[in-house]
Amino acid sequence: MIDAVITWVDGSDPVHLSKRERFQDPSAHPDASGQLRFASSGEIRFSVLSLLKFCPFVRCIHIVTDEQRPFELGSLPDSGKINYVDHKDIYSDHADLLPVFSSRSIEAMIHRIPDLAERFIYLNDDIFIGRPMQPTDFFNDDLPVLHGNLKKMPNAILQRLKSKLGRSRPGYKTAQQAAARTVGRHKDYLLVEHQPQPMRRSTVANYYNDKPAALRAQAKHRFRSNAQFSPIGLAHHLEIAAGARIFPPVDIGYIKPGHPTGSALARTMEDLNSDAYSSFCVQSLEAMMPDERATIISGLERRYG
């Protein structure tokens, strides 16, 4: 049995926007608290459709939200697989920490989703399954199949110095490096791309069983912080210690503002529709030029709609 988990928020919702402004942290890095981080352009519809179309073995799609519902899913046929999970459901006895707006805070709690399968696939709402997949693409028996590259760990002292000088942001790579250090891995770390991530519920649950203070320390940050590590990276490095194998990334499609553009962007969308990618990520769709958005949405509609 395999589930899927998608975290989602509509940052333009007046209630959510008001809540974010009320709890705004002046010390938070602009990248962690800016509107772009919380924007939604309907990508979750394609994310859900991609799972329904290409991962029929998924039992349930848990959508983790903050007192919201994506209206884009209202037009989908009732598959009986979609389950909405509020932040209060996963924070439960730690609900005094809410509200939080950091994905790394929320990701630390997803293993607490009620009735979550032991094996699950985690996706952000801008990540899509690219072509027909099998359970063995994500799990080898019980262990997750990890796709990424081992990278040499940068100098920790230099990183701390940059942080104190205010020159570092809570970036993607540094959060994975911090996750490796958290579990005692200091020479190298696993760098994974923006792709679906296979995980085991018990791996994270067992880690935090006798560390309630550590869980609260990670989950308490309202906005993304340099004091946080990647919870996904934590799970991956725990799985490596348990014997999970690491494979190179396989056919991962990735689009972001300014890359690719023009004819290259059109070719990328054609490639998506020709089974070229095992997974596909469209980052910050709302920040792209209108013609680029139109090309991307048209390609996604042809693939999933």
C-alpha cells in the first residue's frame, strides 16, 4: 500500500493573507516571507491528475492545507482517493505552534497524518508525475528508492559565518546539508532534485519518538529559517543509514522563470507529452511572462487535462 502527500496553500486567499501579515516576522529572509512563496496558479490540479493518471497504485492522496480547499479540484471526477488534512490534524498536541507558513515546519509533521500508509510519495503542489510509473520506481520492497547525487559537504564554519553576517538565505541545498549533519553525516550529503520523494512514515516517527523537543524546534518556525533543516533530507539520510540505495536522477524535467524560454520552452512541453520525463516541476509559474505561462499551461492541459 502506497499513499501520496501534497502540501498546498493559496497565498492570495484574504483570510490566509491576513493571517500571514498578522504573524509576520521582520527578521525573516525576504525569500521566506515574500508573496511569491505562497502563490498558487492552479498547479495542484495537474499534480493530482498526474498521480491519478500515472500512479493508479496510489491508495490515497492526502492534501495538507491550512483551513483551505483548492477550488481547482472541484471539477475533477470523484476518484474517492482525495483526503484533505488540516495543519491542526498533524500538529495536534503541538497546535499551540500554529499558524506556521514554513514548508519545512509542515513537512516535519506529515508523518503524523491520520491513516497515512507506511510507504508514501511526497510532492509539492508544483511537481507532477511525468509518465506511467510502478511501485518499484519508488520502493524496493520496504526501502525507498532514492534518486540524487552525493555531494561533498561545504565548510560548516564558513556557512555559520555567512549566516551570522546575514549573507545566507534558507536555501534548498543548505537545508539538505543541515539534514545530513543532524543525523551525524559530515563528509557528504545527498542532494535531491525537485521531484517526487518516496518516504516511510515509521522512519521519521521513530526518529522523533524520544525527541519531542527536537520536533517542536523544527516545527515551530512560522517562516522558513536557517535554523531549520530539510525534513525530507532528514528522512533520506536516515534511510541511507538503514541501507537504502542511491541512484542517479532519472529524466527530471524542471522549469523556472527565465529558463527555458521561447522555442526551448515549447520543446520542453512537447518532451513532457512524449513521455520524456519521469517527473516534472514548474517552479513559480505566477512569476513567468504571459506567453510562457500560456505555453506551459497548454502543455500541462494536453498531458493531464
